[in-house]
Amino acid sequence: MAKPKNITAYSFQVNEFSITSPFKTENFFDITHSEISNSPIDKFLTKVTELNRLILDPRDVLSLISSLEQQALISVEIKEKIKGTINNVSTVNPVMINLVLLGFISAIESYLREIISKLIHFDEKSMQACEHKEILYGAAIHADVEVLPETLLESTSFTKKDTIKDVIKDYLGLKGIKFPDNVNRVLTDFEKICHLRHCIVHRFGKLGASNALHLGLGNHKKYIDKPIRLDYNALQLIGVACTNTVKELNHFLWSVIMMRQLADPIQSGDSWKKLDTEIPWKWNFNSDRKRFKKYFDIFASQNAQSKGLVITMKSAYDEYKMKYKSLS
């Protein structure tokens, strides 16, 4: 029997060969970084501001070149050339806009992980809700104690309305709580934005059939396999929707986490009955300051204060005390 010949594979070169690009992923992280002490909502708002700086408002550019022309720093011809390329608010690099959208969603996921993990770390009922949950062995032996609660959320994706609600109920011990209409509304909008994210991440911006189905096939079927096209105004609408999601969630969580220390939810979870058991408050500000401050610091926004909303820990405490006295 003849010995089979050694035949090499067909290898006509249709592209350039790769070049060696060695890298170590541990070199891609900033070991000098330390977390700022802002509340999770203020960290989110800072991230959104940083993301918005990546996209210049074309109207600002038009205003600037008009000012330069008035000062005789540029000619009319140059001004008109620039104006012709800007086209008011629509001509912005679409890839950059898509990346900013991804950043908005990442900032919301970061907020959710931080607010939930911080509450698990010190809020008794949140801690109890997670006592029997499992974490990775590697995290258990290497992670700092303060970081351990966040490892519980490692495999969680916060891109669906129902998932966000289920995780909040499950990990924070809020299964008897009803989500109000305003929170449901912003979470519905956020889930729609997450479907746009899916198109960008997995199809480089093109609408897939599954995403079209979730967004509403009747209105979207003609756009299947067509690329997303966002202008500056559309990005601002998405940014507002994302910011509203965090604002509504933050206020809702503050309200129910504080309320359940005074009362139990009754009926369908949208009303409360005063606790018969002992509560963790003395109703003396100096005595309660340390405990109340932990909650206040997690939820209160300094950013809101800079915009004229007066938020002080003492006023929040006084109103909390009045709420308890009003319970029957």
C-alpha cells in the first residue's frame, strides 16, 4: 500500500499576516487609583458629565466661529467652510456617539452594583437577604471584606427591567415592595436603550431581528440589519433617560430602605404599617447621627445641592422622625 503524501493546506495569501503584539492585561489597570467618597448617584453624574465632554455640541462650535469672525480672527470664507461641515446638530462622529451611549449604560450598571453592594455591607436586612448566597472561592480568599458584596453580582447583567427589579428585591430583601409607576417607566426606557447597546456591541450598530422584536417589530422591522444613526440631539435624549433612571431608582431605594426600618409593607406593597417590634432609632439626633449618616451618605446627592436643592442630613433626619410619629 502506497504511503500517503504529505500535502500542505491551500494557503493563498488574501490578507497581510499578523504581527506579534505581546501584552499583559495586568498592565492595563491603574493600581494607584483610590475611590472618591461621593455617593453612588454623584459618581454616576460625574461619569455622565465626562462622557458628554467627548461630544462637542455643534451649536457651541457654530457660536464660537461666529464670535471669532466678529473679532476678525477668521475670515468669512473660513467660517462658511466650517459651517458647511458641521450642519447644525447632526454631523457628529457616529462611532463616537455610539461609544458614549455604551458609556451611559456602563455608568448605570456601575451605580447599581455600588448602591446594592454598599447596602449589603452594613444594612442589616440587606445583609440577611444575602447570608445564604454563594461567592467564588477566589473572591473569598483574595478580595477585601468591603468588596465581597460586589462579588455577589459578578455574573449579573443589569440590562433588563425585570432583572434589575428581581436583583433589588432579592439582594436587598425587598420582595414585598411594589415598584411605583415612575420607576417602572424609566426602567422600561432604559431596557430599550440596552437593546440599542446590544446592536452596537454585537453587530457594530446594526439592528438585529431579536432587538427589533423587543423594541416593537411593527415599527422596527424595516430597519432590521440597518445601522443605528444617532445625532447630538438623540444622544442627549438618551442621556436624559439614563440619568432619570438613576435619579428615580436612587430616590425609590432611599425611601423604601429607610421606611422598612419603621414599618412593614402591607397589601400590594404600596402602603405601610408601623412595626410592632423595636426599631433601631432613639429619635435623638446626636444618638442616631452615626447610623443615619451611613444611609444619608450613600443616597444624598451633593450635585443636587449645587443646583439649588437644599439637602442636609439634619433636615432629612427631622422629616424621618416626623414620618415615624405619623404612622399608625
